[in-house]
Amino acid sequence: MTLAEPEERDNTVGHAGLGVRAYITDRYFIRAEVKDYKIFTTRSTNEEATEWKIGLSIFF
């Protein structure tokens, strides 16, 4: 006996992103990135998600 049917999760996804990298010195740099995701569903509304990243990199 099945109590609930699983939701269909075979959806198309599109995304766009933008990033920046700035050198602090020759060995250190900081970077930032943002991505916007759109999940196209069969329902009346699509899902949206935004991803933010920030990082510090060091060369040895």
C-alpha cells in the first residue's frame, strides 16, 4: 500500500553567474561569486535559488 506518491523531480535547470577576483598581493587574492538558478517545473510557478560564495586564496 502506497501512502504518498513521490514528486516528479526531472526538471530543467538554468543558471547565470557573475564573479570577481581581486589580487591583494602577488600571493593573496580574494574572490566572490553569485549564481542565480531557475528550476523550470510543470507546476504553475518555477523555483528559484541564489548561491553566494566568497573566498580567500593563498599561493605558496
